[in-house]
Amino acid sequence: MNISFKKVTPSPLDGVTDLQTEIWGKDFEFVTDQYIKIFAPSGKGKSSFMHLLYGLRNDYKGSICIDGKDIKTFSSQTWATVRQEKISMLFQDLRLFLDLTALENIKLKYELKSFKDWNSLESLFERLNIAHVKNKPCAHLSYGERQRVAIIRALVQPFEVLLLDEPFSHLDRNNAEIASELIQEECRARKAHYIYTSLGSDVYLNETKAFRL
Amino acid sequence: MKKTILKIFWKVTKLNTLLLSALGFCLGISFVLIGLKIYQNVFSSFSSELEKSDFVVLSKDVVIFNTILNSKSVLEQREIDSLQKQPFIEKIGFFTPNHFRVWAKVSAGGGLEFATELFFESVADEFVDSRPSNFRWTDPSDPVPIIVSEDFINLYNYGYAISSGLPQISKGTVALIPLEIELSGPNGKKTFSGKIVGYSERISSVLVPLNFMQWANKNIGGFYGTDKPSRLIVKTNKKYAGGMDKYLSSNNLLINSDKLGTAKLNAWGKILVDILMVIGLAFVLFSFVIVLLNFSLIITEAKTEILLLLQLGYTTATITKHLWLYMAVYMTIVFAFSAVVYYSSYTYLNKILTSRGLFYEDINSKSPLLLLLLSYLILNGLGYLFIMNNIRKRNKV
């Protein structure tokens, strides 16, 4: 998958001149097989960048193209297909259904489209050390546990690009390493690449290219 | 079917309001269907001459001179010719009266016998409504088929039978009664067996086939002439009916109005049943609006969840389908329950009315159920569109 940005500036940053950015207002491309790290301190638009790419907001100048097509022209049906098969997303604010159990949150995605069979998905709970909470409503889980449920959910579907918005922000070093290993393994299995955002000190995921936002 | 998504909506479903509208549906549907059933059972058997006035019976006004002078009020040939030229007349049929005496006997078993003097009339076949295939007579040894006015059986069932405690009889039963018909005249006496084969709403008379009448008038009555008709049956052209009243009154002609009383009663009954049905319809519509508002509320309350589902790659169509499934299940339960309520209350009502002699035939028709099925499908379809539209409107990504 080929993603290109042409002079993109999100509305909140429009007119702000003191940006030391390699992305906003610039032209560049992400191509397959690149593992991208986007780093910046808080408030520079990391989540905005992810949300633009995932089609959740369209208040920006410039144009974003996926495989040569401007995403502003995508219908809701096209976005649904993209989100089922091409791009998977781990939200910074996780966005789990808090009334559903951890397992049900996974099932919700599994029932839509799945890359893996149900048993291997369930085994991921053990691998990420959250097997003991899988039948609890997410509202009762800690942020660290929820983040790992969200990681599993992002890995249910097939994808070409995985968007990870500060993926380990709530995890301890040990669990972050396990999770990052899993993510890289899953990307290799799908021949997919990932784009992740970080405050800058993240050392868990490998990257082939890093951009300052 | 995706089960987990259903769980998300279950949480925000308002069962209390839905129960309330279920009650409205039940009442409304029952009212409408019972009204419809009453139309079919009661009014169809009374449907008046005036409504079907493409055929009317015309007669010359009987005035006091006819009584005093014992002259018959008949229509002269020139009057018939003039009538024939009127634009509102399509076709004229003549009644042929009997020129012999008729006695009809019914044996009630146990030596009991009822006998009455009768009259017969005949009219060309095309003017007889609901003419059964066995209304035919070819040979003097054949039984004589008879068509009587529906009024006669109504008079018996609703007037005579109730007041004198006799059983009411159905049309089917009447057909089974064997009649013995004795004709007598200058040329002798002859006995036939007779059978009531049908009922006329249009003509209040006792009708026999025209060829039987011609045969009997000649062979028993010894009558070879032609009659001046005292009444006519005419097929009217409704397009020109405007000038009819004026023409008839200026020529001393009367439209058969013996159904007028029933028609008035009918009209009142119809208004009452109409009101019942309108109220029922209003109940159904209001209940449906409540259901729609309820689902609109569900969509509002589950706004975050729906948005998140869309973000996870669910399409509007999939979300609509699952939310609509709730509505469809609800509607199925409500409609099935309504059908049961309708059926049992109708059966109960029917029992009461029958015991008071107001029904005598339950027309077994599927149209109430078809109507129920049709409205079930239409309401579900509308519900689907409503849900889809609501989800689209509120979740423009």
C-alpha cells in the first residue's frame, strides 16, 4: 500500500509557524515494507495524524492519497472496506466497548472479518498475560489490561498497514516487549507494515524510518 | 447473524415504552380487523339495491283510482318506448306474471303440513343476479327451481323467528327443504316438486325460469296473450343517472324502495364500524410512531457505540440490519399476539351477535389475515428505512 501526503496541515495547526515538522505542510510518501515511527512531544498532532489517515476527520488542508486515490473522495462503504481489510488501528484512547467483556470486544471484530481462527485469538490473551480477565467487562479492567485487549483487537483482521497510536503508553517494560514482539510477528505474517507514534523514547518497535512531527 | 453487536443495543432498549405501544397495536389491529370482518359478514349480506343501482325495478305508481276501479296500473307501450329512448336506460326486462293459481306445501314430518298460496314471476335470465347453474327447467317432469328474494329469509330470521321462538335457518338449510307445488287453472291441475336454488338481492319476488312460466301459462293457465307489464327491471347507465329522478317522477314511475329501511340501518351501522376502524387505525399508527421514536432514542443513546462500530469497519447497512432485527422480532411478537387477541375477541363477539340473531353466516375469508400480513411487512419495511436513515443522519463521519 502506498500512502502519500501533499502539503497536509490539520486545521488546529493552521497558521502556526514555529513548527519543526517533517510532515505537516510537506510532501512525502510511505511505501510498503517501511516501518515508520512518528515522534513528537504531546500536542503536536500525533493522534490527528493517525485519525486523518484512518478517515476519522477531514478538517485539513492539502491532500492525502491511498494507492493514488484521494481519501476525501472515499464513500462510507469504501472506508468500511478499508477498515476491514487494509488498515487496522490501535487507538490511543483504546475505544473499547466498556460494557462488553474483553473476549466480546474481540468477538465483535472477529464476527466482522478475521485473519485468524478463534482459538489462536484466544491464545493471545495468555501470551499478553491477560487470560485471567478475558471474561470481565472492560470497565473493570486496568488501563494496561485494556491496552492489551485493544492490541489483540487490532490484530484480529487482515491488514496492510497497522496504525499504532502510542501503543505501549500504559504498559510496563516487560509487557511492552511481549506486545511489540507479537505485533512485529503478526505484521510479518501479513506482509504488512506499521506506522506508530511515540513521544520519542520508545525503543520497543523497530523502525526503518522516523519522522519528527 | 453477528451476536455481539446485538448485545450492544440490548442495553439501551426501552422495554416499558415498547410494551405500551404493543398494547396500542393489539387494540388497534383488533379494532380494524373486527371492523373488516363485520363488513364482510354483516354488511355484505345486506348490501343494498341502491348501492348496486345499475339494476333497478320500476313500477307504475298505484293511485287510489286503481283500487276503486279495480284497474291495474300498467305501463303502456308508448311509455315503454319513451323510457327506452332515455339515455340512462341500457336495457329493459319485463316481468311475466303467472296466469294460474299456485299452492306451495312443505311437509314437516309427523303429518304436519304447511301450505300457502304463492305467486310466481319470471324475467329474462340476464336480469337475475346470482343465478345458480341449476336455475334451469327443460322438461315437465323436472323439479321447478325457484329463486326468492333475500328479504324473505331476512324477514323470517330477524322478524318472525326471533319473535316466535322458532329456529333461525341458514340459506343452506332452506335449499334442503322439499317443496310441493300445485298449479291449477282452466286447463287442469298439476303437481311439481320444487326447490329453492338461490336468492336475489335485486328482485323482491318469487322467480321461476321464464320457459317454465311460458309453458305453465299455456298448458295450465290457458293463457296465450301477452301482458302489459306493471313493473320493469332496467339496467341503468350510471353516467346519465342525473336526469333519471326527474324523468321518473314526471312520468309517475317509482323506483323499488323496499330496501330503503335496511339501507338506512345499514348506513348507521357502517358509520359506527367506520369509526371503530378509524380509531383502530389511529391506534396502530400512533403505536408505530411510538416504536419509531423509541428506536430513534435507541440510536441517539447508542450514538457513541454506533460511531465506534463504524470506526471498527462495520457498515451502516450491517448496523441497521441488526438494530432492525430487534424491531422485526418485536413486531412479530406483537402481530402474532394481536392476531390471537383479534381472533378470540371476534369469536366472542360473534357468539353474542349470533345469540341475538345479528349474524347468520360467518364468511370464512382470509382477507383480515392478509391485511395483517401486509401491514406487518409494510411496517417492518418502513422501520428498516427509518433506522437506516437515522443512523446515516447522525453519524456523518
